[in-house]
Amino acid sequence: MTPYSLRRRLLVWLFLATATVGVIALVDTWREALLTAQSVSDRVLAGSALAIAERVSVDETGGLEVDIPYSSLEMLASTAQDQVFYRVDAPVDTFLTGYESLSVVRLPPGETIGFADGTYGDTRIRSATLTRSLSTGAMPIAFTVTVAESTLAREALARAILLRSTVRLGLLILSVISIVWIAVTLALRPLDQLVAAIARRSPDDLHPLRSQSVQEVNVLAEAMNSFMQRLETALAALKHFTGNASHQLRTPLAVLRTQLALAARSANPAEAEAAAAKAEVALVRAERVLAQLLVLAHVDAATGATALQPTDIVAIAKTVASEMVPLALAREIDLGYDGPDTAMAMAEPVLLAELLKNLLDNAVSYAGKGAVVTVKVAEDDGTVMLSVEDNGPGLQPDQLSSAGLLKRGAPRLHQKATGAGDTGYGLGLAIAAEIAALFGDGLRLEQGRDGRGLSANVRLRRVRPD
């Protein structure tokens, strides 16, 4: 779909609206011009008829006679070369003088003057009929005076009014169009400035745009800031995943390549078999690291909008701990649970289980033979504390002081594995920290009981039973 110009569309619609209003105004002006010209013509006709009626008098025989004041008819003449017609009837409907074929306007009952449009021959006319009466001593005699003129002057006046109005309205429309053009240009200038600011940025510049003074543009800027924040989070997750993958897969893949090369060059079947076994171990390690990396990438892609729900923390803790018991027994580690029978908190069950699994895997991998690993759940007024504690070697003092509260994107901590075949690579705590951050808090690392081992703690918002 071809993009359109918002500026052009806005201007076109405003111009069309202005032109439509102008046409409506011209039509109304034409109607008003006709009414105005007709009103002026009617007043002149009425004045002429009245002037003629004033010159009607009684003759010696008792009849009526009229001395037409031609000056009253001359005022109907105009530069438009109008034709003037008249007739006098005395009494009513009895022709006295004038143009006998001129039609008399029929007056409504009670009216003394009336107006009508018509034709006289081939000429369009406007007529006025005035009724008067004259006393002869015995009884009054009613008579009518009809005056008509062609409509050339009236139409010329209407055209003149319309022309002047059109010129004024045209100037007004041009002024409105100019004002609209300037107003639209000024109104869209903040948008142009926002576009220019974005265009000047380098591809890796994702810092928020400055707030705009225009509310509508500011809404757009805020939406773009939100998008860039999400994009920055996604890019950070990608860089995080790439860094982890590069660092964690390099060692097992190098071992795998070396052992396969040794197996290929070995002439002794026993040596070849041993090299193949070591290569298989390296492959298993790489497979596990890749699985952890995928989990980490999945958590990195999540947001704070992860749907939290009331979850029984104790049930998940016992389930995950029971799944880890065979691994703990194989490494001669005492794995147990300490806490209440139930504790409800806001969490996402699948991610919480993954978090706890990684904490337990980390503890079992690094605590050492004969160590004690305990999953603890404790409640206070507003939170539930989930902890994994061991009495192994823990972290070095400098590592512990720099770790503290681990949040999203925290650097990995490298512990020294104590058992053969251990494959921690520091990802367990990273995954746990990422998940803990989704629950509103990070992963806090502290020294274990009696100054030994390591305690990994996650604080969750408690849900009180109804």
C-alpha cells in the first residue's frame, strides 16, 4: 500500500471543507440577493402606485379621472432599460386608463396592496396592485392602480450583489486557505522535529526521546520510547545469550573436537574407546549447557508482565526437591526440606520450579561430598522467603561482597565444581536471578548458617488465605 502524506490529506480535507462552505455561502448569498433586489423593486413599485393613486380625482359627471404623474413612472426606469407598464381601474375591474392587457394582481381579503411575478407579452415583469377609494359625496368609489416593470433591473441588482459578495467571499476563502496552510505547517512542525531527531540518531542509540511540548506528539514519543525500551531489552537479551553461548560452549566443544581427533589418530582400540568416552561426556556437557542457554534466553525474552498467580510455594519446593534426591544421593549429599506445610505467594509455577531446580542443581554440584542442602520456606507479614542453603565451600569473600542482590543481566559467578563430571558453568545462578527478577525482586546471595556455605534467597509477595 502506497503511503500517503498526512499534511497533504489534512490540507485537502480542510480546503474541501472551506470550498463547500463557500459554495453554500454563495448559494445563500444569491438567494438573499434576489430577495433584497425584489424587496427594493417592490418598494419602488408601491411608491409609484401610491403616487398615481394620489392623482385620481372625481370629474364633473361624478366619474373618476386620473392625471398620470409620469415622474412616478420615470423612477422605475434604470440603466438596465426596464420597461414600465400601468393601468387604472375605476371602479374595480373597470378599465380606466393605461395598458388594458396588463394583468391585475388579485389581492387576498383584507389586503390593500399585493405583488406578483408574471409576464407581459414576452417580457418578465413584477407587478404591484394598490386598492384605494375616493368619496364622491354620495358613496365612495373604489379603484385600483396597477404598476409593473420588467425584471432587468432587479436581476442586474441581484447579480451586482452576488458579484460583490463573491469577490469578498473569494478573498475570505483565500485568506482562510493561507491561514490553514500556515497553521497546518506550524502544527506539524513538532512532528517534523521528532522525525529529524530520530533520523539523526545512530542505529545503536536507543536512549529515550525528549518529551515534546505538543500533547499528541508527546504521546507518539512516549510510545516510541516504550518500543525502544523493549527493543533495548531484546537486544540486551540477545547479547546476553550470544555471550553466554560463546563462553559456555567453547570449552565442551573444544574438548569434543580434541577427543575425536585423538580417537581418530589412536592405533590402540582401548585408547580410542577412552577418547570416545571423553568426547561423549563433553557432548553431554554441551547439550546440557545448550539447554540451560535456551532456558536463559526464554527468561530473558520475558517481561515484567509475566502472569503471576497465587501459588503454593511449599508444594513446588517439595516436588522439585524430591526430583533432585537421586542426584543428591549419587553425590552423597543430604537433601531435605524445612518449613510449613503450605505457603501461598504470587508466582508463575513453571518458572518458579525452574528457578528452584537451578538453585538446587547449583548447590548439589558445588556443595561437595557429605554436604547438607536444605530447601527452606518461611513466612512473614507480607512475603514468603524461598531459600536453598548448603554448608559447602560457598563463595569467596570478594565474590560474596560483589554479588549481593543479583538482578536481570547480572554477571555470572564461577564456582569450583567438587565432583567428577560436574557441569555447572555458572548458568544456574544466572537463570535463577533472571526468573527472580520477573517476580519483582532479585536473587539474594548470603553466607550460610554458622558462616559456612551459601544461602540463595528469593522473596515473593505473600497471598493471605481468605
